[in-house]
Amino acid sequence: MNIGILGTGVVGQTIGTRLIELGHNVMLGSRLANNEKGRAWARVQGSQASHGTFAEAAKFGEILFNCTSGMGSLSALEFPSKSDLTNKVLIDVANPLDFSRGMPPTLTVSNTDSLAEQIQRMHPLLRVVKALNTMNVDVMVHPERLHGPHDVFICGNDDLAKNTVTEILTDWFGWESVIDLGDISNARGMEMVLPLWISLQRKLGTAYFNFKIVK
Amino acid sequence: MNIGILGTGVVGQTIGTRLIELGHNVMLGSRLANNEKGRAWARVQGSQASHGTFAEAAKFGEILFNCTSGMGSLSALEFPSKSDLTNKVLIDVANPLDFSRGMPPTLTVSNTDSLAEQIQRMHPLLRVVKALNTMNVDVMVHPERLHGPHDVFICGNDDLAKNTVTEILTDWFGWESVIDLGDISNARGMEMVLPLWISLQRKLGTAYFNFKIVK
């Protein structure tokens, strides 16, 4: 399958590399077509990999991942043409974290709104599914690296899109437990867990952990 | 030990009842001395139980629990005299949830501040420890009712106070894993997890669950 990833940072590169290992074709998109990180990644990955602009990656992908920094997501999503986004599933991995005032970061949007909702409002025909934003990127694509079962949350307004994302999470990445929280407004809670995640990372001295819901 | 609990709702009553079972003396405090819920609870619980005003409960307790509704916590903490709060440990269980605009509730304070920090700033000599705000009240005092290990988070500026609270959680309530996140600013993350908790409660159809950190 052709996958378009918006963002050439460590999240986009790690997900892209995993998708290539799984046999897919991946284009990383960035603001500028000659982005050095995108070009270097594509050179190493070989023939299944390419890089281009946000608009080109959105056009290329049958499924899209938003792996831009949260503060840059909305401006990145201004570049693709509406027709290249219509009816496509976009997996929104980003968190609206503002590091400009030092550590720990704050959220640029929270409580009464979320980044995922902003993206969904901006592109009503895009099928936005929030997922994978509550763990380190290596854990996203290698959940088996933690010891014992743990959970990934998803939410979105389109049930078929959530079915697609659930298959990607389980059949491609190996997740054993996917918890569908409901419509896209549940992204508020998923994004607002980040301050706790950051406290835990500092306390535990590692990013290799995740939440498990115990009943 | 004499314990003062601010709040006569289900959280205050449940924690109070558990503390009485454990052999302690408990006073529930409310805005009015003749609060019907406080009086009814004390009548049922017997000689170890009493009820009074917020000021009387704060004076009575060697250790205090804040079990008021989050929107009423700051005004409740205006009643006790400063001398009755000085150097005492206050376990802040409350969440600053605003239900006035319907479900799901929003947070009255979040992201750059928290209820626990507001309380700590209001009473600098009170030793505020945020704890137990991320699970149902029955799970707070009976963690063994869930299946398998799970975690309770604490934070606060006073290490000795956190040691005291950790002993209460482990030796009194039976918690096996207490994660100290650091200073009181970590209460932001602990309180901001509530929207996810509420989504999970609706999804799972039960309040009997909790978070476990898997490494």
C-alpha cells in the first residue's frame, strides 16, 4: 500500500521505516521538497521510500499519518489539495506540545478542544483517527518491546476509518489491545495525558513504558 | 489517629468509613455544622465518627483529606484557621471538574496550573500531597478489588509528607505500587488525566478500573 507521512522527524521516520519493513511504499512529506532529513531517510531506505512536499505526500498516500510537530500540524495541512484528502484516513499521531517556554511543555490546545478536532474541522471530508500519541515512537511500532500487555487508544467520528486503523495497529504493528474511546472529541483526553506521560518519563528515566487499563 | 476530611460526599464518606474500619477517628467537615449528610454518616459509623464545619474538621485532624468537589475546594479551604493547617499533611483527592456545561465535564484549571498548586499557594505552610485523584473512590481504599497490579500517583513539594502519604496508601489502604512523580506541579498531569478517565469509564461501562504503567 502507498502511505503518506506528513513530517520528517524521528516519529515520521520511525513509522515510515517500519511500514517499509512491512512491505509498503512510503513518502515522507515536509514543507520543502528538498528537505535534507527526508532525502537522507529515503536514500537509506531504498526503492520503497521517497520524499516530497506535504502536498505530494498527501497525494501519494492511500492512508496518511500526521507526524508533524503538533504546533506545525495545522499549517502543514494547509498545503495538500482538498481532493487529495477527501475520504482518506489520516492517523493523527501528533501532540500539541509547546516547548517554547521550556520544560515541561504545555499544550497549545486542551480541555475544550484538541488538535485532532481542529484537523477534523479544517478538513471535514478527511477521516481523522487519533491514535498512537500516548507512547514513545518505538513502542508505537514495536509494542512487543514492553513487558506484558498494554493498551493503545483510538478515537474518531468514522467507524470504518477506525476499523482500518485498528487493523493497521493489530495486523501491521502487533498491538494486542486497541481501545476505541468514541468520537473525535475524545482526543482531548488522549492529548491531555501527555503532561502525565512526561512526568512519568522523567521519574522512570526511560521513554519505554505505556499505560495498561486494569479492571 | 485523628483524621479530618473536608467534604461529606461519597468520596469523603467512603474514605472516612474505611479509616474508621482501620481504627482511626474521623471528622467529616462541611460548610454548615448541621450538614445532613455528615450527621447521617456519623450516626451510622458510631463513636469514632463525628462531623462539623470545615474549620472544625481541619482543627480535629492530624492528617487532612480534601474530598470536596474541585470547584468548591478553594472556598472550603478559606474556613480553617491558618494555625490549624500549619505543617499538616493534606491529601488532595479532588479534581477541578466543571459539570455546569454538561457532560463531559471540563477542567476549571489545567495545563499551566492545577488545583493542588492553587491550594499549596493559598496555604504555603500546609504540606499538600496530590494523591488518589485518578481512580474511583472504592478503588482508592480497596485497590485489591481490581484484577492484577495497578498504580497510584502522588506528588508534592515535601518529601516527608509524601513518605507519610505513601505509608497511608500502602500500610492502610493496601496499595502495592505508589509512583512519586515529583513536586506539586506534577499535579497538572494527574488532574489532566481525568478526561481520559471519563472516556474510559463510558467505554468500559464501569468505574472499576485503573492505570498500570507497563515498562
